[in-house]
Amino acid sequence: MENRGLDPVPDHERTGRVRALFPTWVTANMTVLLLTVGAGLTVFNGLNVWQVLAVAVTAPALSFGLVGLVSIAGKRGGAPGMALSRAVFGQRGNLFPGALLWVARWGWETVNAVTGSYALLAVLDLLFDIRSTHTLTLITLTTFVSASFVVSGLGIRALRMCSRASAWLFGAASLLVLVHLIGSTPWRTVLDRPPGPAALMIAGVGTLAAGGISWVPSAPDFARYLPRSASGRAMVGAAVGGALVTVLPMVMMGAVMAVSSPHLAVTKDPVAFIGELLPRWISVPYLLTAVVGMVLINAMSMYSAGFTAQTLGFTVPRAWAVGVNAAISLLLGGTLMMVATSFLGTFLSFLTLLGVTFSAWIGVFGVDLLRGRTYDAAALMDTTPRSGYWYTAGFSRPAMAAWGAGLVSGLLLTDVEWFSGPLATSWTGRHGLGWAVTIVVAAGVYAALPRPVDGTGGAPERF
């Protein structure tokens, strides 16, 4: 069990290898929701198979390129991402993006918990003809969240071991689905579909990239046990490669399935629908491995959320901090499963808001990293005015200004079920690029403002 919390990992304990990041980022994308997103690209965006292929390559390359870049901060500072963020925003300033990202994690974990619970219910129905009830729904949700809590509570070694095993299992199950689709798909109908508008391809990239964007602040959490000598390029390659080998085939499978079964894009329960599309000898192992994958996605998210909770002042051990998020996702997940009428609409709306929320932090933190930031372990852990990262009354004014400007810009362009910004009808807003504008604005403002001087005296570092 990992007992280390926010405190940076000392050099003599940094025995990790870059290649361990590859199955980590494979696992981070092992969700059947990618099938639903792929179906949506065909049904709603009107894209043909070649356009979906382009979207499925571009989106993970962009989003997980950022994941790999920010993970470099982990090997530099040896601390979780939101602890390193104190060096950028100041000890008090970091509480604002930290709180927003922590709340966003609730939503991400809730969506994954609901999807995993649907998968468990679908397997019970397929194997034992057990129909879903409110009581059974709550039992499966509790089981799923509890399993995620156990793995995340154990820590980084358990996550690495489970990620390696699940990557192989999920790959084998996905191969079965691919073989079935090759033989059962009306390929002439699939290949003869006319192309959709290029603008909707751009919108598809924005939607699909938002999921990867949500992992960027967590990237240092999984890289902090790497030695300082680890290759930054290899870390970026592991993140992009791990995402591509999962996102690309799953999005393409969803797009192909939707040609003959367009209801995949609008079903309230996407997992049960997938179980009906496939033969039982394929659907059961596929859904079981999907459950394992989604448990691990939630475990990874809870692992990072525990650190974020600690940076917000929860003075409890890491495992207990993880438990706070587990309880919240259980409550919100039960509400979503009982109340939501359009799962895909809720999911896509959430992805849009998630992308904007995380992108404001990414723009500021990314520029700070590219400037050659080094991290002082003592200053990171010192939350008093004596800290080298106290700046002005605990705030780095340039970072806070840039973060606020980016966040407001993105929200102005956002249009979801629950909120519509005044610029949402612009070309950028209509095509779901609010997250990209958020990064550009936050990064541009922070780069243009005078660089804040901390009290550590650290020299810039190359990577």
C-alpha cells in the first residue's frame, strides 16, 4: 500500500520506468462510452468512416500530447500535479483551480461509475436473465465504486499492476469484437456513405479530445516515481501511443456499428445496447473486461482526486481523501441512473464543460512548465507565508489573471443542456472549440504578463 501523500518522492525512490506509462494511458481510455461517441460521429455529425478515422487519430494525439507534456512536471518535481500547481498559482491561489478541478472529477467519476454499473447489469441480464430494478441498480453501483476505491486506496503499484493486466484482457476482447464486425458488417453501405461537413469533423475532434484533456492535471501523479533522467519525449510518446491503441479502434467500432444500428448513439443505456448487438459469446467477455477497465479508470481518477482534496486542506491520509470522492460519486451516480433520460446528452454536455474547466489550468501550467520551472520540495509543502511559493498574500497574480481570463473565455463559447454562453452561436462555439480557446487565452495572457518571482531561487531546467 502506498503511504506517500503530497510530499515529493525522493530521488532514491524513483525507480519507475517510462514504459510503465503506456499501459496506464491505455487503461485511462478503456470505456465503452467511446463506442457511443463513435456512433454519434456517424449519426449526428454525418461523418463517413474515413472522416471518423481522421477524428479518432487527431483528438487523442492532441489531448494526450498535452498529457505527456505535463507529465514531465512529475519527473521534475516528484509530486502530484495539484501539489506542483502551488508553485504556479501560489499557496492560496492554487485553491481556486484546485477546487474547480476537484468538483469536475466528481462528474467524471460519476459518469464512469454509471457506465460500469450498466455493464454489470447487462452481464447479469445476459447470463442469468436478471432484470434491472432500482435496488439492483444501487447494489451494482455500490459494488463498482467500492472496487474503484480499493484499488485507488492501495496506490500506484496496484494501479500499475492492474493496468498491465487489464490492457491485455481488454485488447483480446476488443479483437473478438473486431473479428465479428469484419464478418457481419455491410461494408458496401459503410464505405459508400458520403462525407459530412468538414466543420463537423472539427466539432468531433473537440468532443473526443475533451475526455483526454481531463487527464492532463493528473499526468504528474503517475510520473512522479520516474527518475529525473527519464526522457521527456518518451513520456509524451507513451501517453499518445497508449491513447491511440484504445481510442482509435473503439471509436471506429462504434461508427461501424451505428451504420446498421443508429440507436446506439441515443440509447439511455449504451452498454446494454452493445450487449444486444453482439453474440453472447462475445458480448459477455467484452462487457466483463469493460467493467474492469472502467473500474480502473475510476480508480485512477480517485487516486488523483485524493491528492487534490489534500491540497484543499483535507488533513487526512491519502486513502481517506480518496474515500471522500468515492462517497460523492456513489451519491451522484445513483441520482444519474435514476433520473437521467438521455445518457448521451448528459455525457456530451459534461464533456464540454469538463474540457473548458481543465483547459484554463492547462494553459497556465503548460506555459510555466515550458519556461523551465523547477520545483522546491520544501516550498511546495509549506503553506505558510514563509513558503517560497507565497508570492503576494499567497497568490501569483499573473497566473490567477490568466486562469480567470481563460475560464471566462471558454464559458462564453459554451453551449450545453444546462448553460449557454453569449458567444455560443459563433463559429467557434458551434463547433465545440471552447476548450481550445480557453487554452490559448490562458497561455497567451500568462506568457504576456511579467513572470512572477518566487522565493526559492531555482534555476530553469531543460527537458
